[in-house]
Amino acid sequence: MEKKDLAIIGAGIAGIASGIYARRAGLTFELFEKKTVGGQLGFVGALDNYIGIVPGATGFELVSSLNETLKKMDIPPRHEDVKKIAPGTGKITVHTEAGEYIFGAVIIASGATWRTLGVAGEAEFLGKGVSYCAVCDGFFFKNKDVCVIGGGNTAVEEALYLSRLCNKVYLIHRRDRLRALDYLQKELTETKNIEVCLESELTQIKGDAFVEEVTARKKDGTVFRFSVNGVFIAIGMEPATGFFRDVVACDEHGFIISDEEMSTSQKGIFSCGDCRRRPLRQLITAAGEGAVAAMSAYRYLKGNYISS
Ligand code: NAP
């Protein structure tokens, strides 16, 4: 089997940045992506904090331009699900559902997925009123009443997005304050059809064929109900690190621990983007980390890695 220099696992912003830098460095490599190029980006409404694009561009537009970039740079993503990586002496074997590949180094850029609440009705009504993405599904709730769960930037952005489509939006958050950025909170308080319900936990989602009602409990024990057709859950991310956790050191939440050169605990394996522990989960940091990971892999492969 032909050995290539590098496997990049995940074609989100981080993995694509790695691919671009690996191509420029002249490495032989594969970019594995089990789903679609761009990862979570396809679900983002308006982008206003990524340098070089006009504020307001959609995630979908950026995904189109990423696909174009991959084509121009001759980086065809290999649409295979990586099932296992096995480090050996001087090589790392990558197993996918389609076969086995040998590489000198690996970059894990597998991203993260939405966290679930685990309340009654959440799984049952998924796609029947329960959603994790307002931009994807908001349209189905035009002029209806919905609720959003969470108190971070995503929850507030989702509530604001839905307020422009829906009749009424309840933002239900478990604590006495939101953790979203000030400018988002200001916009929230200025939006008339959003009602913020603090110190409240969602306990049940009910309905017949589709969601009709949610039950929440206040900190003082009061139970209350809302008639809603949509429940948008925005309580953060789970790293898509599954079996990698047996290979590289991760924190208690499963995010991969890697240093400023994106090196993990396993020689020759690097990680970047949302799957790694980091202080700012943004496109801009993912892109930067992807570039660093590729250059660190390059130095490692050439035998002059700066940490060695
Ligand atoms: P996040 O910042 O981790 O916030 C998650 C929210 O969900 C928190 O308010 C948390 O409550 C709540 N939560 C977590 N588990 C819960 C549970 N089991 N039950 C009820 N509530 C629960 O996640 P995020 O908002 O998705 O943001 C992820 C990252 O992306 C962050 O770094 C964020 O800054 C970034 N982001 C940035 C932008 C932007 O800059 N425009 C937009 C979106 C996301 P507590 O507050 O009580 O912990």
C-alpha cells in the first residue's frame, strides 16, 4: 500500500486550511470527510466575524467558495468515514469503512456536534418540532410560537434569527444570566417578540404528531407550560472525537488536548478546530489552527519539528 505523508480528518474550516497549507508545502495527503465540506458552516446564517468576507455573507456562500478553492487547489475530499487510527513505528494506519491507508502523520479536524438536553420528548420529536439549527429549520415555523433553550451566543443568535420569522420566541435559560456577548444581549432586550425566561429548565416536550407544548420548571419549583410548535436547542457542542479518545489525550469533555503547535499527546498526530480544547471556538481560530497543524506536520515529517 502506498504511504502518503498526511491524513487530514474533517473538511471543515480547520481541515481545509490544513489542506491548503499541506498542498502549498508539497505534501502528499488525503482529506477525509464523511459528510459535507464546510461542516457546521453550512448551518450558519449571516457571518459577521470572519475576516475577508463582506459581513452578512451566509455560511452557504462560504461553503460554495470553499468547494471552489478545493477544486482549484486540486484537493478532492475523500468521502469516507474514518473508523480508527492506529499509530505504529514511523507510520499511522487510518481505517475507513472503505479500506486502510498508511500515512506519516495525521491531523484530526473532526469538529463538534450539537449537545442534546436529554429531556423527555427531545428524541421523539426530532424533526417534528425539535431542532438544533434555526437557520436550517426556522422557515418551517413562520408566524408560529417557538422556544430556544440556552444562554450562550448561539442561543441568543438563534432567538434573534427566529424573532424575524416567528410570532413569538421564548428564550429559556437555566441560570440567572446569559453568557452571550453584550451586543447580542442588547439586541435581545430590544426585540419585542422575544421573552427571556431565566432560572428555568425545560423538563418535557409534548405533542401528538408534532410538538405542541413544553413544560419548564423555575428555580423556585414553579412549573409552567408554553404552547409552542418549535423547540430549538442551543446548549453548546460535543466534540466529534469518539474513538480518537483512545489514541490521544483529551480533557474531561472529550476535547483533544494539543499545544500551540497543535501537537497531541501522540507523536505525529495533530489536532485543530472545534474538536480540540481551546478558548475561542470561531472560524477564524479554526482556520489559523488548521494552518499551524499543517506546518507542524510538515516539520515533523521533514525531521525538523520545532518541539523535538
Ligand atoms: P456555549 O457558549 O457553551 O453556551 C452553552 C449554553 O447552553 C450556556 O448558556 C449553558 O448554560 C447552556 N447549557 C449547557 N448545557 C445545558 C443543559 N444541559 N441544560 C440547559 N442549558 C445548558 O455554547 P454556544 O453558545 O453554542 O457557543 C459555542 C462557542 O461558539 C462559544 O465559544 C461561542 O462564543 C462561540 N460562538 C460565537 C458566536 C459569535 O461570536 N457571534 C456565535 C455562536 C457561537 P450556562 O450558561 O448555565 O453554563
